[in-house]
Amino acid sequence: MNEIKEQYALQHGSFLVVKRVDLQEESEGACWDFLNQANLFVSQKLLIIENSFFSQSFKKEILKNITSLSQGQDILVFLEYKDIKSNDPFFLALKEKGKAQLFTSLSGVKLKNWVQDCFKQLDSYINEEAQKKLLEYTNSQTWALSNEIRKLSAFSSSITSKEIELLVRPKPEAEIFKTIDSFFANSKKAALKELQKHLDIGESPFYLLSMLSYQIRNLLVVKIATERQDLTFQELGIHPFVFKKLTALSRSFSLVKLKGIFQNIFWTELQIKTGQNSPENALRQLLVMV
């Protein structure tokens, strides 16, 4: 969607002909103002509307004017992140007047095949062990994978784990997950070993604590959401890979236990900031407190 927006603006020589509106953050008036705004340079504008299903009043207004909108010059794109019922009247009306396309997150065999195809298109090859490491380093995010695949293919036509370790820097979230996995598995030795890896490469203890705090906070949110069973990873704003990982972890802990861990993080941060303990020692003590 970002590429479409940029290409459209480039084609028409101005970003004034393109607008992106999220109806969870802006009023529907921003859409109508843009569509009704006269432009001296171009007659066809591009309006990208996110979370339109969130606004009942906007849906009614679109349905009332859908014939004239579909026959007009402007292009309207409705972008949704949550699942839509196939029999939803609004969805059916949009589908009848335009085109609909579903983009699902790649995982499992489909993701592996996609990675292999990407390398093949660039006349290169990656072995299974290296592919596993690449997915781990990038959190299986296709955008990050695409960039790394181009970089690796430019370096060599045959990719092994050696090239991955040399050229791809693991995302902090991926490495932090290893520490968190050990943390929650109550494997103190493994958790301390993973922590030391971070410290050895010069990562700030404050950064590590903030990342740990961030992930624990996400875990709390996911725990509450799964118990309520009324929120999806799109609505929570959490990447599907992260959501899946946190959901699995949350099953091993009660909400009370997770709140206690989060409180321990707070006291660890307080100790560091008040000079009661060194950052490194405070982190080590935190990891063995579970």
C-alpha cells in the first residue's frame, strides 16, 4: 500500500493527490473533504481508507453513495487488518463495485517456499539450515526477509549459515525472545547465558531491560486478550509472529504471576536508577527471581 501511494504521487508529481485516512484515529470528514476538494492539476485522486468497518456512520454513507462513487474519477482503496465476514453487506457491496484481494501472513511451508523462490529469482540458493537461521534472525517478517535476501544474493550465489551470521544482524526482538524463553522456562543458567551474549556485544543494560519490560507488557496484554477472547493481534497492534509466540508463553502462567514478574521489572529499574545496584547485576538478579 505504501508503494502504491508513493508511485501514484510520483506519477502525478504531487502527494496532494493522495491521502491515507485511518478511521480509528481520524473522523470520516477527512475523507469527504479530500474527495470534494478541487485539484487544478489532476482530476483523479487516490484515497486510502483504513478501518472503514470500524465506523457505522461511514459505512452507511458509502453505501448510500456507492453508485456515484464507483462511477466517479477518484480511486478509493479500503484497507482492513482484521477478518471480515464474507457475507457482510458492506463488504459485498464494495466487492460488487470494485475488486477485493486477501493477503494472508506467510508461515510454515508456504513461507519457506516463498524464501526459496526469492533466492531462485536472484539466481542464488540457500540451504535448509541457513534458511532456518535467516527466519529466526528476521522474526519471519517478509519485509525484512526481502531486504536480507537481496543483500545475501548480491554477496554469494550459495548461502550457508556462515553468510547469515556474517551479514544478517539478528533483530533484537528475536534474540530477546531466546532470553525470555529461558526466563519463563525457569532455566536460570540458560537465561544468564543469553543475557551475557547481549552484554558481550556491547548492548546497553538499559536497552535490554526496556526490551524485556516491553515484551512482558505485551505478554500481559495477550494474556488478558486471550482470556477475554474478543481481541485479535491486529486490534492489539502486535505482529502475528509475536502474538503467536506470546500466546503460547501465556498459557504457562497465571495473570497474577505475570503481574508479579512485571512488578519485579519495575523494582529492578528502580534499583538501577537510584544507584542501589549496577545495571548488569540487577539484570542478572531479575532473571533468577522467577
